[in-house]
Amino acid sequence: MARKKRTHEEHTIDPAAQEMLYRADELGIGTAFSRADEMVPCNIGSAGMCCKICSMGPCRLTKDGQTGVCGATLDTIQARNLIRGIAAGAAAHSDHGRDMALTLKAVANDETEGYMIRDVAKLRMVASYYDIPIEDRSPKEIANDLADLYIAQFGQQHGKVIPVIRAPEKRQKVWEDTGVMPRGVDREIVECLHRTHIGDDQDPEHILQHAVRTAIGDGWGGSLIATDVSDILFGTPAPILGQANLGVLKKDMVNVVVHGHEPTLSQMVVAASQDPEIIEYAKAAGAEGVALSGICCTANEILMRQGIPAAGNFLHQELSILTGAVEAMVVDVQCIMQALTNLASNFHTQIITTSPKVKIKGAMHIEFDEHKALTIAKQILRTAIDNYKNRGEIQIPDATEDLIPGFSHEYINYMLGGSYRASFRPLNDAVMSGRIRGVAAIVGCNNPRSTQDYLHTYVAEQLLKQDVLIVETGCGAIASAKVGHLLGEAGLDQVGPGLREICETIGIPPVLHMGSCVDNSRILTVLSQVVEEGGLGDDIDQVPAVGLAPEWMSEKALSIGTYCVASGVYVIFGGSSPVSGMPDRVSDSDVVAKFISEGWEELYGGKMEFIPDPDEMVRKSLEHIDKKRADLGLPEYDPERYGQSGDARMLELEELPFAERRAAVYGVAAD
Ligand code: NFS
């Protein structure tokens, strides 16, 4: 039975995406949106009730009390399925971190082409966290030691993954006491697979404790390493003007879209695209030049560092090709749909795979190697330029939105106090006084089973009205960019009065773009700094903050959610729960759902819940923030209390007679 076919207005709220879906209909081409309509999800599998770990099955547990052939209960099967997803997500992010560490090592030894250490200050700061000597040493010497230390974290067998020392002390103790301190990034991922092999770990809570250990190894290990090294090699992001949506593709230029995750290749493509030799080559082909843009987290990496425009988020990958204006889509790893090559065969677009880990039938493979990075990036661009002459009819939606990305934790620290008084004090004070009610991190994917960008932007808008400051990463950040939430003071009239005052005073948008998904590690760092600053408790679980992934779909999101919970955050996923069980089997399947919510909350102060209704997501977020405020003894949030000072208030006061103005400003009686 096919699902109801949705209209394109139900598929996405983005008019540019709708335009491309109508074009797909005209051309008779399917997309993820139409395939999601045609493909009915298996209700046994999606609820985590199917075990296919050995060939005695697959066992589908649909009746009360039923077990698999080996005797596995529903709870065990759900826990196994969940931990395997978390392991895959942690592996993806952390392998990205490994590649970055290996690149740093190669750069430190002069073995690469085109790379350099761009952020020496960050290199020195990170090295000093681990007592790597920095005085009287060259950046390459320091980088060599840091690279060795970071590379060792992946294969380490004992002890703890070293970046965890950057978590609040109390949090580290929680992890020690509950036995979830990760020993080595790879070791925990391998152990997930071992424990879930037929006949191994069968206690669901015990299985899920190891899921926590694995995820901490990702968030505070592999992902943090990826972020650190990306900043050291390519620069720590700071605000920069960018653009988002399909209108960034250019009619008279060779359009090259980079898609995937690792910045090593995309940064080099950026450098190559500005090379006079390449620009000349493009002009000789009849184009005005090369227009580079990004999809998914690769987009975020080059957007927040170089201001290279983002063509869109996850569900825009097919839509960008549907414009007919893309000469090459260059992909590396993660979130790349296999459908791309088939779709591209309707146009002239060349799909180019570049990672030794990822090949797709029908794509051209130009393998990337950091030792010859610039040469390969130029080869890729020449291939795209050669393809320009094959372009047919094009249709580029007239849709772009400006945005200001680049709010790294270093920049947030700086922006709050300037060079002399860089500090999180003003942010903490704003939360303590109630001008900012709390903080929400809205992150994660698009999922064609929900209306593209709707949940992200709806939840963000509701929370902004309630004076909740929002930080975003990944495809969620691009969703906000497309509707204009990431632009300076635009849209501040939709924001609560206290938060508005803060945004106007500092000069920031109410939604801060903090980077790619791997950069959720930046959010962990911000939370740690907030704790260190004082006044909002002595551990992350006391901070009035929530994490939301309203349109999640990837296993990486499960790992992110789990390490955030382990760090003390209440995490809400939208969409369907992979551990829901059948509606009429709630009692049986409760063990896992309850453990990751109530059980984890008892252990870590954070909990994981799956809530499909956006209003309920907002309600529970605010309830949680208010509870944390009350636990800290902070004043109850009062929407009427602020918004009457700052520039707006001064303008109003100018209208008043002097005595009344003085009374209002200094709180003295108007005599
Ligand atoms: Ni995150 Fe980034 Fe997007 Fe989801 Fe995929 S790109 S790593 S997984 S789809 S947010």
C-alpha cells in the first residue's frame, strides 16, 4: 500500500525546493520526496522490533512475550539496534576526526601540497590543554606533537580519551563513577559490534551504557579532534557574510557543488577555484568563471570560513542537479544519496567521488590525496569546466538569503567582551537575570518523511519568541539560513524582548550558526565555558539548555544525541522513535525508551526523548529550561520584565521631560 502522495507544498516549505520538485514532475524524474511517498516504512523495523543479527532470523517480534530464535527479548533487540546506530554514527564522525589528525601530521612534516597552519593561536591554545610545550617552538613542532597525541586517541586501549579533560570536572567524575569514560575512540566502537554479536551482551541497560561510552568517545573525542584540527588548518570561524539556497548557482558560470563533510578537499577546491589559471581556463570555455557552492556539512565548513555560498541542506542535493546548471557535484563522505548518479544522467552533471572510502556506480572517481591536494583540486575543476559545453536547458530558482555564519566558541567568547575582556560573563548574566530564558541547540538533518525545514524553523521561531537564544549546526542551520534567521538584526521583531535587547546590544542574530555537525563539539565547549564562568551551576546538567534534532534521520544524529545526554543535556528528537515498539505493545517496549529517558536522567542529568509534535517539543523545552532556572534559584522568567532598556528604551525616553527621564534611568523619584 503506497502512502498518500503529498503535494510539493507538503514536501517542503522552501519555495525554491518546491519549484524544483515541479520541474522534476515535468521531466518525469523521481526524488527522495517522491520515493518517501512511495516507500512505506516497515513498521516492525522502524520501531526497533526486528533482529537480523544472525541467520537464524530475521526475527520480527510482534506478539506479546515473543522472543527471537535465540531467546532475545524485544528490549534486548531494541537496545542492540540502537547501539549499532550510535556506533555507526560515532564511527563516521570520528573517522573524519582521524583523517583531520593525519592531515595535521602530514602538514607538520611538509608532506602536503597547499595546506598550512592557519590558526597558530588555536594550535598553541589546544596544545597547552595537554601540556604540550609551546614556548620557543615552531608551529610545525607543536603541530607534530599534537597530531601524534590526537592520532593515538583512536587506537588507545586504556586510560581515557584525552580531550575529555576539557569537560567540567564534575562531569568527568560522573563518567568515571558510572564506568562510561571512553578508553579509546576505536575501541568503544569495536566493542559495540562485539557486544551485539549473537550471544553476547543481553542486558539492555548494560548494552546502552556502552552506547554512552562510545558516544562520549565521539563527541568529546573524535568530533572535538575534527573541530580542533579543522580550525588549526583552515582558521577558526568568525562572522562572515554568506548566502544560502539554490539561487547561489550562477547562470553564466561553471557551477561546482561540493557535498559531503570533510573540509580537506573542499578547502582545496576553494583555493583552486581562485587560481588565475583556473579562471582563465573557465573563460576559455565560454564561462565567466567558476562558481563554487556547497551542500550539507561541507557547505557549512566553507561557508563559515570563506563565505562560500550554501546551495542548500541535505534534501537540496538532488534539487541542485535538477536546475540543470551544475557542471560537477564533488562528493567525499557521508549523507550522499546513491540516487545522485541516476538523477544526474538526465542532465550533463558529472558526479565525482573523491574519497577512497566512497565509490558510487556511475560516478567518476578522482581520488583525493592531501599530498597532491591542490593538483587534484585543479584537475577536478578542469573536469567540471570541460563539462560546461554540455549544459542543456537550465532553471535556477531566484532564491537566496543572506546570512552571517561563523560563531565559533572562540568568537562568542570574544564578542561578549572584546579583546581585553573576552569572557562568557555577559551571556551568563543575561541568562541569570532572565533576559535570556535559556539556550536551545537546534541541530541535525532534513528527513523527507517530514516537511523539509518546517520543524526546524517552526520550533526555532516559537523558542525565539520565548527569549530562548538558539545555536545551530548542520542542516538545521542551513534551514534557518534559508528563512533569514541568521542575518544580523533582521527578524528581531519576532524575538522576545529580553533576547532582542541582548542581540541589539551585541549586534548578533538571535540564531547563531556554529558550524557543521561534527562541530556540535563546539556546543559542548560553550556549555563547559558557561559552567566555568560561574553562576549557572557547576556542571552542564544544571544549565538551562536543551538540544533538539527536529528532522533527524542519520545515525550520526543518534550519536550526537547520546553524547549530549551523557554531557547532561535534555535532547529531543522529532520524527519517529527507533525504540518505540508497536503502539499496542507499549508495556513490553518501555524498558529501552524509559532507560534512555528516566534512566539516563538519573545517571547523567540529561535524557533522550522522541517527540513528533512540534508544539510539544517547544512546551517540553520551556518546561525543562524553567525547571533548571528554578533549581538554580534564578528569578522566574518574566516576559514583561525586559526589553525596556538599551537603544530602544533610550529612544523612548528621549520623548520624556528631563525629570521623568532621570527618574526612569536612575530609579529615583521624579520630583
Ligand atoms: Ni549531520 Fe552533516 Fe545534514 Fe544530517 Fe547529514 S549533512 S553531519 S547527518 S543530513 S545534519
